[in-house]
Amino acid sequence: MKNQKLLIKNALIITNSSDRVIEDGFILMKDGLMADIGSMKDCPKVPDARELDAKGCVVMPGLINPHMHLYSSFARGISVPRAKNFKEILNKLWWRLDEELTPDDIYLSAINGLIESLKSGVTTVIDHHASYGFIKSSLDLIALAFVETGVRGILSFEVSDRHGGQSRDDALIENLMFIEQSSGRNGVSKGGTLSGMLGLHACMTLSDETLYLARQIMDTFNIGTHVHVAEGIEDFKFNKKKYHLSPVGRLEKFDILRPKTLAVHCVHVDKRDITLLKKSGATIVHNPLSNQNNAVGIAPYLNFCKMEIPTLIGTDGMSAGIADDVKSAAFFHKLSMKDPQAGWNEVKDSVLKSAPKFASEYLGVKLGVIDKGAAADVVLYDYYPNTPLTKENYWAHILFGIFSSRAKDVVVNGKLRLKDYKVVGFDEAQIAKLSRQLAQKFWKRFGGKL
């Protein structure tokens, strides 16, 4: 990596740093970091640098998907029995799917998802994995896909009691081994590209003993957990009936909610739950399209923001790119509040401030800005604004223009990973062909109709 230099020229740069926009600028990257940024009139001559001419298109920091299920790749188009509620969706689709995944399925699902991520301008993915038919070393297979595509990742395995004590223990160990390997005991990535956190399913499949063991791992490695919280009403009702606590209340009781924890969904929460989430320092992930698709409800996103709880916007495996979920969050909550201005700044902050801040803590690099010393992760979009793009209005251009355009080139850690719309080093057509072949075999095992 040493002495690798990349010079991006003639770019319209959204720095996301002090709301600075550079109309005709350059970015010099060296050894995976941004070494210099400025106007083209001050652009240095760097003879040993690779040059990339933006030709006036928009360049902005790489995006972050804070809740992804890469393993869900082979569910696209699969035939399943009709599900009438969220619990049936889990039983008839997801819990059957994760039991059938082979090592090849796991690896190729990750490759597929990360290729789509790059093509969507996503350079960091926080993934939540489950494969109860193949637990040991599954995170290593996924990590290999991250290394090969160059995408940054924060990985975890979904711990659950639904398959019994031995599988629960194997899942805990899989998390522990990967965290030790990638992050060590300070909870920060050893190399700036991969890190680990503890994955948990949801309180309705987690015993008190499991939550206690999870807390011990969290304390040992100074990490949080990536956990589904009150996604469906089933989770809320089960915990209230058996433990006389809400899912949030149980997680708070065992000190699972803390800084560096991702509390995902939080659809069925009340005022007390929101107060506990605020007090804990945890970060929430809102997944509006998945919640609508599963008909579980819509999280009180604006209430979280009003309480100043950091809240991110993820995809929950619905897609690799975050643009559709961000737009959904931006527009749906206007409708729910009957206020066309609702959520404007909140959604912007979720995407451009809170998500980079959370990921940066685990990866140990400065993400989400184009600034000296920050990670060299940027996206060049085929977007040439036909109205002025300024520091006052760049979020409007992102939401209504850039998110409807395509990522042309993507740089991660100072390396070109997408060039002219194609992922560097991969034959996408051949990968898609192989994927279809594996998916057919998987669907047969799953019991779906081809």
C-alpha cells in the first residue's frame, strides 16, 4: 500500500466537511488516505500518481450501509409458502434459508452483495450474518469477499437459541474468534478495513443465559452488539409475556444496550423504551423499506431524532445500496407527520454524520468526509447538476439527483474498485452465471419451485 497515489482532477466535490463544496477541484490520495484537497488552480503535479479525470462530475464520500444481510442474496425470486405475519416470514423463509447455506453459497452471496454495494456507491457495509447449517469459519468466508472487493466491513454472526445450546455456543465462538482476529481487545480494527462486533438475533430467541454470555464478550473486547430490537410485534409480546419486560427493557437489564451497540428496527417501542435507548448511548438503525415489506410497522424515527438518539438508515438485506431506503425515510415521515418539511435535516444527519461516525469508531479511520487525513473512500457519480450545487443545497442534489444517478467510479482505501461502472478484477457476467447455478441447487434444497 505504501507510496500508492491517486489524483482525482476536475471534480465537483461535496466534501461533507464543514459543508464545503469545491466547484472545480482535485483530491490527492496517498497510502489509503487523503493527502490534499483543493481547487484545480492549486492542483499539484504528481508524476508518480495515477490520474482520474472526473470531467466535472460530482465526487462525494463513500456511503455506509449500517444494517445488511449479505447472506440473503439467494432469496431473490425464491418461492415460499404464503406468510401471514412476521413470525411466519421467519419460519417459512429466513430460518429455513440460513440452515441450507453452504460455504460456496456464503462466499458467493457476499461477493454478489458487495459488487452491488460498490455499484451503488456504498464503500462500508455493516453485515449481520446467519448460517446455522455452517457456522464455523463462516465469517472468514465473508471477510475474504470483503478483502477481494475492497469494501470495508464490520461483521458479526447472529447468535440465537432457536437451534439449541450447542449451536448457540458455536455462534458465540464464531463471533469471538473473528473479533479477536480482526479487532483485538480494544474493539478497533487492526487494519482499518475489517472489524468485528457481536451479533444477536432478537430477544424472542435469546435466553437470559445467552444475554449474560453476550455481555461478557462485549465487556472483554470493548464492543457493542448488532441486534434486532422489536422488529415485529411478536418480539414485544413474547418478552412481555415471559419476562415481563419489553425487548428494550431486557437488553437494558443485561447492559447489552450501550455505546457501540446497533439496535436495529425498534418499531414496537414506547416512550419508556425510547428513554432507555437514549440513556444507554446505543445507536438505532431504521430500515423503512424492509419494515414496510414485512408489514411490521414503521419505527418512530423522528421521535428518535428528537430525543437526539443517533439513528442510521439501513437496508436489512432488501438491497445493497441505501438510496431507496434513504428516500423512503425522507418521504414517508413527511406523510406520517403531514408536514412536507419533516425529517429533512434528520435524514441528512443520519446518512452523512451519524453513519460515518459509528463506522469510524469500529474501523479506526475517519469516514464520510473528503478532508486531509480522512480515509480515501470516494464515489464519482455520472451526475452533472443543471442547477447550482452549493454548500447550502447539496443535500437536495444528493436526495433528488445523485441518488437517481449511477456510480461511475468508486475508490476505497485509495484504490479504484469500480472503474467505468465495472468492478475491478471481477467478471460480473461469469459471477452472475455461477450464482444462478448455485441458487438453483440451493432452491432445490430449500424446497422452492424453480
